[in-house]
Amino acid sequence: MSYNLIQPPFSLKFREMSKKELSDYFLWLQNIIPQRLCELAKAAEETPGFETWVPKFTPASLEQLGEWFATQVDIRPRSEQEIQDIAGKSPHPMEIANKELTNRTFSLAMDVGIYLSQVFLKNHPQLRWEQPLSSKKFVDYGQPVLVEFGPAPLNPVRMVVTLAYGIAAKTKTGADLRKIYDIWSPLIRP
């Protein structure tokens, strides 16, 4: 399969980025959406059994995409240095997994998250992108999120990365991609 990994020209360490870098990232992400949707569609189309998936931007399209995504999630061993770095950043002792998602899985999760955002936007025109910059303590600080949900904004990329971890741990399945849509849709303000 000839899938091109997403290559953000930023560190993605959002709390360490300047406001200018964050603004540039936000614009960069908006501009690459069409390209990444094409890359995602091509990757699915090249996978036996998923050749018929096309990005129709319907909630139903998330079902087959979720099935496909579940077949693509892969993990790699974490290095001792990675484990030590994570432990060093934690204020409390905790068990650190010795496995991590592959770069390809992170890239696919970002592309699937972008697609999920477009399904929300096409089916709920009151939604819009925002970039929270008021508090570095906010979990999605500096990251593009969809707003106009009642309780909180939705970070579709973070949701799909979390789904990927669940698929890797065998606690989630591809069907959970559609569930994200179904759980969040009723929370949208009229």
C-alpha cells in the first residue's frame, strides 16, 4: 500500500509552541484536509475487502471506515529511553506500557479524525473549528477542536487516537468509530 504519512511541519508539543506556531498549525491543518481525505480514501481503496469505501461524509460511512481502521492499527515496542522519559514527566509513579502505536497508526488516526470532523461538519452545519488558547492546563490546548457541543469541545483527532489505543488493547473495535459520532451528536446545541 502506498500510504503517505502525514508530516506536520511542527513539533506538536502544543504547550511548548508559541502562539504564532499554534496559529500556523491551525491554518496548516485546515489547508491539508482535502489532501489527507484523498490519502485516506486511497489507503482504504487499496486494502482488500475495503475497495468500495468512499468518503460520502455520512454517519453510515464511519462504519466501514472503522472496520478498516481496526485492521490498520499496529504497535511497536517502546525503547527503554521512551519509558524513562515518560516516567520522568509523571509526578506520580505509574506503570508505563512497553508498547506504543506506530507512526503509521498515528498518521492514520489523524486522517480518520479529520474525516470524522468532516462528517460532523457536513451533517451539523452549526459546528465550527476553534483553537483553545486560554489555558495551557486544558487538555486540548492549541489543538483544533469542533465547538457547539453542550459540555465541551470535541477533538476528533484525539478521539481517534484514543480509539486506536483501545483497538490495540483489544478493548475497542472499529464499530466504536461510529459510536463516537452517535454519542456526540445529541450533545450538539441546536
